[in-house]
Amino acid sequence: KENGRNLYRIKLSEDETPTEDELKLIQYQSMLYVSTSARLWLTPYLQWLMTSDNRKSLNANNLLHKLKEIDNNIHKLCPLNEMTYDKGIDRYWFWRLDYYLWERRKEYFLNEEQLKIVAKYVFRANRSIEHLHPQNQSKNAIWDNENVNSFGNLALISSSFNSQQSNDPVLVKFARVENQARNSDLESLKMYKIYLDSKRTPEGWTKEIKDNHQEEMYKLLESSYQL
């Protein structure tokens, strides 16, 4: 346990500090552990390991490559217009996106402070889909349902965090994200990216910024299939 959370890690060597490739493998397996039934990915993964002729030469990089290959065959990217709250978006996409935001963090987080925060991200079995711009818009500008329920406006967080958020305005939600960032205890890298894309201000979360964020995140998902 670390900070009250159960952490699952694979040890590939006797070194206390894992390499970057080992960290990627740990994070990807953690992502699959919380997002996908183990029988779908772990069984074919173990079968491949048992039948592989080059087990002695396996390393973290080719183990990760195989795991991604299996996962890509399980989850085919759906069109963006189907990844909405009202169409029952699969929570898997939020976890996958968070993994690639973590793996490619140097491309998406632009200074040392942000990189240190993101590097400490830990996958959790979060289940609640949060609308950053709330469904109850009495304290916010009015967006139509298509924008409110769109992928760009959504993030995956814990039920306890979601119950705090409720229909709070963006100002209050950003304050909670800022507190998580300060403690290096983010629940969602996508939510943190929204916070940064908005220049850390609730006024910055406009439909235009939401659309830009959505396009960028979907392109990242698309590129994740190019092994």
C-alpha cells in the first residue's frame, strides 16, 4: 500500500528503480486491470508467454508491445460521435486515454511541475463519468445537450469525488483539480488536461476550447493504435 491505495506492480529485475520501459508495462497492465475483464487480455497474454520461443530474451519493451497488440484487437476505436454520455460511452476510453497521456507526457505537459505531477499518476477503479460543464447549468453559461454530453466535456473520476462535484460550477470543480495536482494525487489526467487547456480558469472552459481539447484527445487515441 502507498498513501492508503493498493498498488499492483510487476517486478522484472532486482533493481529497486524500474526503467522507463518497465514503468510503461506496469502502467499499461494497471490500466487493463481496472478497465477490462482479465479473461479478455490476461489469458491470451499468458498463452503467448507460455508458447513464446524467445522467453529468455523477453524484455519490458516487447512484453508491452504484445500487450498493446492484444488490447488493440479487443478494443476497436469507435467514431467520435458515438463517444458521448447519452450514447453510453465505454469507460475504457478514458482509462486508455489517461495511459497515453501518461506515456507521452512530455508532449502534452509542458513544464517540469506538470511533468512531476503527471509522472505520479496511479490508475484506480474509478467508475463515475463527470461532466466538467455541469448538466445543471443554473450557475454556468448555457450549453446545448450535444456539447454538455460530448467526449471533450467528460472525464472519469471516483464516485466519492463525483458526489462532491454534483452540479457544482466549473470554478469549484477546478479548485478541486488544483488541490489534487498540488498533492500529486490526480484522479484523471484528462481532467487535468482540461484544467490546463482552460488556462486554469473557469472562464477558459468555452465550447471552442472544449472542441479543441476533444479533437486533440481523439487524435491521441487514434495514434495509439499505430504500434
